[in-house]
Amino acid sequence: MKLFIGLIFAIASVLYSVSAEYEDICGIENDSPYGKIIGGQEAAPNQFPWVVAIQMKFLVGNGSCTGSIINKKYILTAAHCVEDSKKFTIFAGSHDYSLFTETNRQIMKASRGIPHPNFVNNGHDDIAIIELDEELEFNEFVRPICLPKYSDAVNTFVDEEITSTGWGLIKGQPSPVRVPQLHYVDGLRIIDNSICAQTYGPMVNENLICIDSSEHKGICNGDSGGPMNYKIGEKKYIQIGVADFVGGSTCDDGMPEGFARVTSYLEWIEEVTGRKAEQ
């Protein structure tokens, strides 16, 4: 019995030390000398070290999404980014993935995408995890995002401002423009779900979080799966959303834009990745 108790204590100590380690390094923004997602601006190299570019290989053709680092083995993204793909290339520590001279970049392969079990491509539960074939090496340029606490589930974050990051189009249809550099847009305001439902109806539920894009700035194709970053300190963020959908093909038509609400999926994230959120 003493041995059993000792083993439990040892395991608990390991889990606590991992959690504490991540708490010390997660979600810390690197310095930027500057201060496109639609209406956004180019990020400084490695400004958001938890954001990764994802390239997917389908049976026919390729695609791209954005994701965030949960731990050394797992990436958080959108379910519609993984549902038809069996092979992924992840660019961590990257700013311009078109360059072969990026010294801080880690290119990882993955062959397992895990969509949420309730995802049926109707706007609900559009969240997924990609399991890397090998572990990332954490450093100044590659580190995880902080998760919200379980207690944050009661917080709607309405009227709070967030920052969205991604490698998506900086101009939508009819003349789309894509650039290989990471872009971000800050000052995006979270709106009440009742307002979002005026546009999207029953697609909006308690597991969704929406932003106001009436000022013609927000997310676009390729930003899918990217993090909704909520600042909790001078240079520290938690991820409260995963980019899900935009209102139209132009991406700047002023319609609300939707994200999967991370607090609704903390238990599932822990079950798949082992990453624990605080109570």
C-alpha cells in the first residue's frame, strides 16, 4: 500500500511539474518591432511562437490551415482541416514558410488527424487535434499556448477584444490574395451569441464564440484552425477559440465570424493530449 501511494504521489508530482512548466512558458508573445489576415498586419518573426502553419495533402490536391501548439506532440486546429486528409506537414517556429533559410523553423510530419467525435461539418464541434509523428523541441521560437481554466466556462467574453493569427488570405474573393508570412489582427470584439444567431440561426450554440467583423477585419480562408488569442497579461495569452467559419467568400463583408469555444472542449483536449487545464 505504501508503494502504491508512493507511485500515485510520484505520478501526480510529474503531472504537476509538466503543468507548471507549461504555465511558465505558454502563451508568451515575443517582442515585436511593429507595435494579413483581413484588415490585419504582418506579425514580427516568431512573435506568436505557438502558432503553426499546416499543409494538408488530400487524395486530390492540397490545402492549408493554421493551428496552435498544445504540447510537444499535439496541435489544435479545426476539424474541417483534417476530415479528408491523411498527411500533414506542420511548420512550427516559422514566419514565412516559403523561405528555406528560416533557421528557427521545425518542420514536422503527421499522419493522424483527430476530429471531435461530434463533428459533422455543420458548424458545430469544428475542432480537431493533429498528432505529430515526432515531438517538437520547445525553445524561444516554439512553445505552447496557454489553455483557459475550467472556471472560464462561465465567461462569455462578450465585448472583450481578442487577437487572431493565421496564414490565411489577406484579401478574399473575387481576387484572392495569399502571402506566406504570418499575419494577425487585434482589437476584434466578441459579440453575444444572440447577435451571431441573427445571421446564422441554429448553427450558433453555446459551443461557439463569434466576433464582430463589421469593420471589415477578421479571418479568411487558410486561417481556419487558428487560435483566438485572449490577452491575460502584458505579453501572455490564452486560447479561447479555434477559427471555424467566415460569413462569405469575400471575407470582409461585415458578417460575424465563428470560432469553436475552447472551454467547451477542455476535457476532450485532455483526454486526447494529456494536457491538463487548471480548474
